[in-house]
Amino acid sequence: DIQMTQSPSSVSASVGDRVTITCRASQGISSWLAWYQQKPGKAPKLLIYAASSLQSGVPSRFSGSGSGTDFTLTISSLQPEDFATYYCQQANSFPPTFGPGTKVDIK
Amino acid sequence: EVQLVESGGGLVQPGGSLRLSCAASGFTFSSYWMSWVRQAPGKGLEWVANIKQDGSEKYYVDSVKGRFTISRDNAKNSLYLQMNSLRAEDTAVYYCARARSGLVLDWGQGTLVTVSS
């Protein structure tokens, strides 16, 4: 199975801050990467697919980049509703595997 | 609006069985791969199983192979997960998911399965 890692595991930030989360795959996955946001007690929500494509309805302050093994999720200006846990996921091969998550909380 | 509503979770003893159901609406169910994804309490996400649109292909994560069976009924817009020989490590919230190209497009609200004596 392809292993996914994320850094940092948690980040404390303020409203308006720029936040960057990194995801690394144990082998090349081209651009087969997605990012999800999960709030406490809720199901995850798809934010970005194909490494950099924004899912419909997702605010443009979210962006993704990368290919191969290294990827980033950037929130350009953190909003109160963005405090959540973010997961990357590879969709290159079965089973799809998720990173361990990055918790973004209030500084 | 896409809706996925899971049911069938609960408390079961180790070695027991449980059948989860997912009622889908708001999209053409028979046109999509469907999946089950689980999340142990306080932990990350784990993809459990996939099923093709017509049920002809099914894939499972190694940890559930031979114990879990995914199935669907396109006439009833329903997805199922039959779970046998349950273990403590199967304790999790199980999400029904509409999938495409290995992504989860939409998630249900989840149903909690607790395996404990």
C-alpha cells in the first residue's frame, strides 16, 4: 500500500493567516491526490482533487499544488470556519490511503 | 442534493456480525462506484471497500478481506456492508461514500459500530 504522511500534525494560526500543509506519498502518484476537510463530529468534505482542482463550491482561498510524491494545501487567508482537520488521500492505486491528518486550530 | 443515510450500526460482541445499509438519493445511484470508509474513534480515515456500478467488481482493504462483503441494490438505491467475525479493531464510524476515480465525492453522516464484550 502507498503510505501518506503529513506535516505538521497540528498548527495554531490566527484568522487571516496563510497556512500551508504538506503531504508526501511513499511512491509517485502523479497528480492522483485529494484533500479533505473534517470538522469535529462531521463527515469529511472534499476540497481539492487531482492535486490542484478545486471542488465545486469550495472557496478560492483553498489551493493545492504538487505532483509525484510531494504536495501542498494552502489556505491563503484563514477564516473562522476553516478551523478543522485536513487529510490528504492518494487515489493512484487501491486501496486509496489517507494521511494522518493536520489539525488547524486557533492560536 | 446528494443524500447518503447509513443505518445498522450498534454494539456487537467480538466474533459477531452486523449489516450496514446506506440509502442514497439525489443522484443516479447506478452510475457511480460506491464505497465504505471508516474512522476509528479519535483516529484517521481508512478506506474499507469499493463496488463498481453494476456490482461486477469489488475491492477490499486487506484487514477486512474474507470477513466483510460489500454489495448494492441499484433498484433500491442502496449500498450494504455485511461484516462478519468482527474484532475490536473494527470499532469505528462507518461512512457510506459516493466515489469517482478513487475520490470520495460525498459522504454520509456515518454510523458507529462498536465491537466489545
